[in-house]
Amino acid sequence: MSIWGKVIGGVAGFALGGPLGAILGAAAGHAVDRRRGEDVPEGLISDEAKQVAFTVAVITLSAKMAKADGQVTRDEVDAFKEIFNIPPQEMAGVGRLFDEAKQETEGFEPYAQQVAHMFAHDRAVLQELLGGLYHIARADGVVHPAELGFLRRVADIFGFDDREFESILHGCGGSAQAGATDADAYKTLGVSPDVTDDAVKKAYRDMVREYHPDKLVGQGLPQEFIDLANERMAAINAAYDKVSKARGIK
């Protein structure tokens, strides 16, 4: 069964109150990893079950993100579809879950909290999820204050401070775009313009090490999230290049 089939199997559980626990319950047959023919203690979440939970959380948070300003636009729905390559035969089921979740903005915190717990040691995953939500928020050409508030709350749950939050947003459409300013570049790198050259280099190296797309490949995330990570890595490189040239850093 594909990941989408397992997700759709959990829709009923979601409707009955979840949040992710119900979805993981639907994937209980996959929660124990027996790939090597050995038993793992019951209750240990396998990579496959984590992927199911992550995917459901993304759908739910995406729908509630789109609803944050009071209405869900076609552009936002299209942006959601860009994040996932959903098989045609599963589109109706995913749509039901999205429609259920978008009924109201309230109730998103448990999903964000459980994903933050599952990926507490994989901040790159949380960063790309936040970046995907921002991708939806700006799909209609404007980021509403309510949407920005939603993003800030999710970032807080994920453990990102204000500087990291600004860096993620600027890296998802700031420094890599034509017309980006030096200030945008510094925000993408997560440093202020008055830091030393060595601090700029260190910030860049740290970001490459922590958020390189290769780190996401082993997490079993959808390819579209890997693509978002590649875009962010391009933004980080562009920001460093811009700052380096302005400072004369070799």
C-alpha cells in the first residue's frame, strides 16, 4: 500500500478526534519495524509510521494555514498541491482530509506539537515544514497578519526563535529572488549586518551542515519537500554570495 493509501485509511480516525494518535493507530500494522526479521518493542514508531504521521500533519497544518485569514483561495489550494505529488486515485481522500481540517483554524497546535516531538532532533525537517506552510501563505500574493501569526505560533512550537523564523521566511523566497537587498541576505543567513566576517562564514557553514537537503532524504519525506529544501539551499548560497561580495570575503 502506498503512503497515501495509509493516510486515507486514517481519515476516519482524524474525524473522530485524533490528532496524530488516531492516524498512527490506523498505521499500527507498520509501527513495529520488522524489516530485518527481528521484533522491536511494541509502540516503537517505525520510519514508515512517522512518514504517515508527518504527511497527515502537513495536510492538516496546510489546510488550517490556508484558513487562517478567514478564507481558502484557489491559489492556496494549488500551492498545497504543489507540495505533494498526490496520485489521482487518492486525490478525493486527501481532499476530504484537507476539507475537514480547513473548517476552522483552531486545533492546529496538537499537530504541530506532535510533529515537533517526533522530529525534535531533525530541525531541518521542521524547517522545511514551516517553509512549506509559508509557501501556501504567500500563494495568493499577500501574507495576511493572521497567517503570519499562525506561522509564528508554529515556529514557536517547533522551537525556532525570532531570528531563525525570519531566516526561514527569507530563505523561502527572499535572497534568491531578483531585487533582494543586502538586508534580506543577512536575514536569510540569520545574522545581523554588524557581525564579523568570521561570524558570517560560521553562520553559513552551520546552515549548510544543518539544513542541507541530503539530510532530509533519509527521513522518507515527500520529494516535494526535498525540492523545497533545494530551493532554500539555493537561497542560502545566494545570500552568502551577496554578503561575501559586499564584504570582500574570499
